Amino acid sequence: MTATYEQLVPILTTLHDAPTDHFRPEATCADLAVDSLTMVEISIHIERHLGVTVEDGELVPGLTLGATAELIDARPAA
């Protein structure tokens, strides 16, 4: 997986209490039972730690973690 994915997983594990083996590139936020408030927190942490702005509405329950990393990679860093 990409370096961005490798940076994304620790952010998710910090914010969401799920077994680490559930964090796979094909897992979705829905699979991980991530609620909407946590998705907002994730977007804030992505901006803070990765320097990329992801709008709240872009992180949707069906988006996979791999696709989230691709979304981040497609954005210019601030």
C-alpha cells in the first residue's frame, strides 16, 4: 500500500477503537462502524497530520481506506 495509507491507519486507530486487523485497504468506514462524528475528527487529523484538506462530505461510510488514501494523494498538500 502507499505511504499515505501507512500514515492514515495510525490516525484511524487513534480515533476509532477497532481491532487493528480490521484496518485493511478494502475496509470501509461502514465496515469499521465509524460514526459521522469520528469521520469529522478523521478529516481534521488528516489536515493536521498530512497537510491535506478533505471535506467532511467526502468521507462517506462506503469509502474504502485505500480509496481514502488515494483521495488524499490526489490533493496538494497545504
